[in-house]
Amino acid sequence: MLAAQATDFPRWFQDVIAKAELAENGPVRGTMVVRPYGYAIWELLQEAMNRRIKATGAANAYFPLLIPESYLQREAEHVEGFSPELAVVTHAGGKQLEEPAVIRPTSETVIGEYMAKWIQSYRDLPLLLNQWANVVRWELRPRLFLRTTEFLWQEGHTAHGSAEDARAYATKILYDVYRAVMVDVLAIPVVAGRKTRRERFAGAVNTMTLEAMMRDGKALQMGTSHELGQNFARAFDIGYLSREGQRELAWTTSWGSSTRMVGGLIMAHGDDDGLRVPPAVAPIQVVVLAVKDEAIGAARTIAGELTAAGLRVSVDDRADQPFGRRAVNWELKGVPVRIEIGPRDLAAGAATVVRRLRSAKSAVALSELTPTVVDALEADQAHLLAEATARQESRIADVATVGEAIEAAASGWARLPYDVIGEDGEDRLGESGITVRCLQRPDGSLPVEDDESGLTAYVGRSY
Amino acid sequence: MLAAQATDFPRWFQDVIAKAELAENGPVRGTMVVRPYGYAIWELLQEAMNRRIKATGAANAYFPLLIPESYLQREAEHVEGFSPELAVVTHAGGKQLEEPAVIRPTSETVIGEYMAKWIQSYRDLPLLLNQWANVVRWELRPRLFLRTTEFLWQEGHTAHGSAEDARAYATKILYDVYRAVMVDVLAIPVVAGRKTRRERFAGAVNTMTLEAMMRDGKALQMGTSHELGQNFARAFDIGYLSREGQRELAWTTSWGSSTRMVGGLIMAHGDDDGLRVPPAVAPIQVVVLAVKDEAIGAARTIAGELTAAGLRVSVDDRADQPFGRRAVNWELKGVPVRIEIGPRDLAAGAATVVRRLRSAKSAVALSELTPTVVDALEADQAHLLAEATARQESRIADVATVGEAIEAAASGWARLPYDVIGEDGEDRLGESGITVRCLQRPDGSLPVEDDESGLTAYVGRSY
């Protein structure tokens, strides 16, 4: 049904997206239709992310989709980085526009323009904004969820009164928001580090990243947080009157996470039978499957009890369709717990509980069903994280040379001193389609300042 | 500070949007920046709407922003209606596109294309989809919240096995979702009816609408629900195999509500002192204002208690700024309840409670604060609805001729038999900038079928 992961991982990824009805290609090249099941995962993820973003003090706002072309040009590195990917509106309302408008590829420029208006004095700092939006970046090799011409994301943009405050906030977003969601909600372990100079966001002075290992050993960048220094403040004149009455330039940050995380969820947890969705973001945590018509009433009663216990539950009452096909379909969709109820179960006052992560079925008394399911969901959330963590650890090889790193990257990641690599080594890795995913200090913490010696590099192939 | 409503309502509207920090103009003509306070109102409104939409059985999904130009052309009335408003992407990724892509003005066409793929048999019906998205319609006379080139909305799209089922669902959305949110959440009374033929959505066979009266007597269309008949099913080949094994065309609907509702909230409730936000969508339901520095601790304690009771609370601890200016600012923002706490209040074990809807202040014992505030919010929500309902009723004049209707529309709406108006009368009204807002049967219910005789027309100026 699905291609096997070991045989053809990219094909497996495509298959599972299509068969679990997560998404499909849109009519304009590289765009994506997110189907209800895929969108429901995104909504739960979004809610978890949004709550944590607000807890840091940021407020949501909304800035326009269309940005005057001239805005992009104000920050030199930024325009250079994004120019090749822009979609441009030249005509509107039946006329040619005087100045073409680009569809936002990201919103530093337009938000910078408004921050400059809104910030007058040190009292207005920090200004902490976030928006949930669609962005468009024309992709040469589009891939559903991972690299689509249009994608959904949140982008945070903040302004601060000092470099230290900006750094502390960007770091807080990386750890307390992004890593927390990825680990606690998506059950995906991540390595936190900073990007090398060449991998930085266009216009940033420092890019921090979270890298996750997929089941094929490749890395996926799951979220990034950037210190923009005073680059955008200078370009858009984001200044403020300090406590001492001096006019100063602000320090800004930006940070983003997108529908790409859904791609990460698929590739970090899915197996040859399909998706395995962590209970925390499972649109359907429990499906109650009536084996025969006469069990439909009982299935609904059970579903009602589980729903009342706060779970997300669906009833499969298609008793006229082959049982096996229905069961396989729910496995494909990665629903954590399936409860099968047939006449025999009913007679015994029990139901059959099948968990997506285990192969054994078990009979559970109806009176024990709710606590059993609640425990199972909690255990399975932890199990997925433990499994992914063990796999990631086992596939990171400590090596000493660039050559060994290239070898190790065939099946996982390599870890080695960044001093061994250097700019030349990055070129050599690049020739083999491998990049430095991130840099850490020896104790695993984020490097500070521009000092890049004595750092550990994580190296691998990536999406 | 603000223009007076009676003197210059449009200017008052602009002023209140700017001074309450709800929104401002974007850099591309007609676009809008929604600032955090305005966006927070939208989020609460969105949440209330989303919950009710899901309760009807619809699922959220996401379809692409960019639509091939050729899709728009498949439904003749649709393309005619939307062509003048389209924004067109002609270049992307550094190249001219083979086929230009339009930015969605609405998504019937692209969703129709996918419905055709997803629907095979009667078992797949009804298919109930909704999406929260941005759309772009190039506006000649843009106005914040009411008519912006880009706006945020939800658009629902459904397919059914019969005209009756489609009609029943479109009607359910109008009443159980839209009217429920407008009345119960926004505290805005609405008149439900159908649009005349000329006011129909481009491509619809029937457009149902909810019309609200603003404080200047003009009408605002707050939400519409369309029966599309088989027009889009024919254009996009949305067919299914019936229970009897026949291939049939589906019947589709679409329905939308947007950030325009925030404009409605401002104009239905605001007064010369600023906004008056219904408690149900107030981002800040209660502000606790520390009059002096020494009251800041107490203000925080009170805020903590109110937050624990489930209220949305903010503390104003800017004790170094003039008290009067702070109080006026919270009135401007329409925060329903303001609690002032100063040294004298503290000594008396009380706080001063000021409600946005009343002029009197009252001293309330600290121990009574939470229940007092909870009651006040509930009463004020009801009060706003009652006030708006009374105003609307008092400003609808029952008239007998088109001439009288034109006269009545100078200060409110006119109600008269549609048979008196006819197509000619609609032309005459149009010359005075007046339209038939909607038609009802004499008992206030929605007209059925195409029969348009014996109906009551609501006539007025509109936004």
C-alpha cells in the first residue's frame, strides 16, 4: 500500500500524505491544499504554540500580505537573500500598478516600517509582536509541507533597547516556545544551536535553530530565532529616546515556525503502516469502531464517555464496509487508540483496545475503558519521544575529520569540532550535499558573541 | 479629541480606530495593519465563530492563495463579478509565469476543483469545509475594516446531494452561526433576509444576508450565505454517484464573514467618548488602575483574583502619568469595567468601580469586587444589545412609496412592500445611493424559492 521507508523514504512520505488525506498539490506549481485531517493537526499545534508565544508577553497582530517592492530593497542582505524567491503583483484592479507589490516572503520590512512609527521612547520597549500568516517563496523543488511556494507560519518580530535584551528574548523563544512545543507536544527531540555564518537568515547577525532527525537520518530545521542586530532598525529607522534623553537605534529579532513542522511530525514518527500522531496533536485520539450494526449504539455510548473525559473521539459506524479495511485506514491515519466493539465484546461487557504503537490487542472491561485509554495516551506520548530520542542519539557519530563526517552523514549526523571544519570544510561538505546544521558550545549550550572557536558542529544531510 | 458622531460620523470612525490603536493603513493602497488591540477583538470573535461553525459539522482546511486565472473564467457570472477587483501575479521566482495567477478574491473556484476530486458517491456528501484566510479585492474607495484591499475572513464551502439539503445548511449557517455570533457575542441586532436579484453574490442563485444598523442609521452587511445551485458544480464537474447508481451534479453553498464585523462593532456601539466593546469580545474586560505607586501591589492582587475568576484583566501601573489621561484612554478603548484603587480606597478596604456604560462611579468593598464585576459584565453585554435593538427599531420607518423610502433613508431604514419597488424602484433608489438591503416574508422569515411577490423590503443607505 505505502512504499516501505527503507526502500524509498521520499516515496513513502508522498504516499502517506496522500493516503492519510493530509494534503495535496495545489493547482499553481508548488502550492499546497491542506486537507481537513492535516489542518486539524496544524490547528492543535498552532494552539500549543500560540499559548506559549503569548506567555512570553508577545501580542498577535496582522500586517499586509502585499509589500511595496522598495521596502525589500532597504536592507541589502535581506533583498539579496529573498529576491530570487519573490512573487510579484504587477497588475491589480484592471490596471498596471505604479510600484509593483511583492507577496510577503517574510515581514521584517513592513513590520519594521510600523515599529518605527509606534516606538517613540524607551517606555515603548520591548515591543513584542507575532503574526499568524501565509507567506510565498517561489520554490524550485517544492515538496508538500517541507518546501511549498505558499506556507502557513507564525512570524514573531520584536524590538528591544539593548543587544542583551534582544538576545535573551530570541533565546527564550527558541527554548521556552519552540523547543517546548517540539519536545512536549510533537514528541520530537531537537538539537538547539546557532547556524554558521553562511547559513544565517538574510539580514541577521545570529540565527539560532532547532534541528530534528527524521527517520531516514536527515535533518529538518524545525524553527529558527534570529538576532537582527541593528540592521533593520537602521534600514527602517526604528529609534527611541532613551531614559537619558538620547536618540538610540533599537535592536530587533525575528523568529518563525511553520507548517513544515507537520512534515517533521510525519517523518519523525511515521512507520511502514502510516502515520503515528502524538496524542497531544492527534485530531482523533480515539476511534471507536463498531464491528457490526448492532454495536453502533454501544460504540456511541463509549465515545460519549470518552468525550466527556476531555478526549478527542470519533465513531466509525460504517459497519457495512469491510472491517479490515477500516482498521487499516485508522492505522494509516495514526490514530493512537482504536476501540473495537462487536457483539461478542458486548456480551462480555468488554471492548477490544488496540494501540497504534503496540501490536497486541487487549480486552478491557467497559467500566475500565476511560482510565485505560487516558493512561495509554499519556504513555504513548512519552513512548514516541523516547523512541525518537534513542534513534537520534544512536545515529549521531562522533568523528574527527571532515571525511569521516561525510561518511557518517550517509545514515545520520556527525558531531565534530567546528575548528576542524572551517570555511573550507563547509565547502567540501557542500559538495556532498551536506551542511553544518548547527554549532554548540561543548556543554551543549548556545555559543555567545561572534567567537566561533572551540565549538561543536552537528553535520548532516537535510531537508 | 474625537470628532463628534453627530457632526462627522466618518471622521469619528477614523479617529476612534486610530486613537484606540485598532488599525491603520498599510503601505500598499487600501491595505490594513491590524494592531494588537484590534486583532485581539478579532481573535475572540473568530474563536466564537469557529466553535459554532464546527458545531454544524464543518471542518477547517486550507486552500492556496494563488489561483490560476483560467479557474475564475469557468463560471461566467463569477468572473464577471470579480474581474475588476483582481490582483494578478505575473512574475515569480525571477521569471514571467506561463499562466498568470490571481490572488484569491474568494475561493469557490479552487475549492470546487478539489471537491470534484474528493466527492465520488453520495456517501461523501454533504462535504462541509471552512477556511480562515486572507483574500484580496482591489477596492476603489477603501476604508479600514469595512472595505480593505486585503481582508481576513472565514469562507465556508459545502456540497450537498439535493437543493433542499444545500438550502437547509446555508440557512443554518445564517441563523445558528452568523446571527448567533452577532447577537449573542457582538450584541448587534441583525435583520435576516434574502438579497434581491441584483445584489446577489456573483454566481449564486440565492444570497441570504444579515444587515445591521450602525449609529448613523446606515446598514452594514455583516455576513452572507449563498446557495450556488448547480452553477459551480457544473463549472467544476462536482458530481457523485447517487444511491441509485446515477451520476448527479452536486448542489453547493458558500458563506463568509470577515474583519468587517469589527467595523460593525465599532459603529454599532461606539459613542463620542470612544469604543464600547461588548464584554464577550473585550480583550480587556477589566482594567485595574493604580492611582498612586503605593496602590500597585493592591492593584495586582485584585487583578490576580479577577483573572482567577476567568476574566480578562489588565493592570495599569503607570502611576507616574496623569490619572485623568489614563482614565480617558481606557474609556476610549471601550474597556467595560475600570477599577481605580488609590491610598484612600485602600484605607477603606474598597475600590472605585467605573463602568464604561454608566456615568456614576461606585465604591465596592474588596471582598465584593469579583461578584460585582462578573454581574456588571453580564448586565453590560445585555445592555448593549438592548440599546442597539431599541435604536434600530426606532429608526425603521414603515412607508408606502419609494419616495417615502428615500426620505426615511436619510436617517435610518424604510420598510415597505417589495412589490411597490420592483426593478424600476431599485433603479430610483440607486440614484439616491440607497439599496434594498434585504427581503423578508411578512412574518419575518426568509423567502423560499424564486417567488418575490408579497415580500417586505428593508431599504437604506449602506457601507
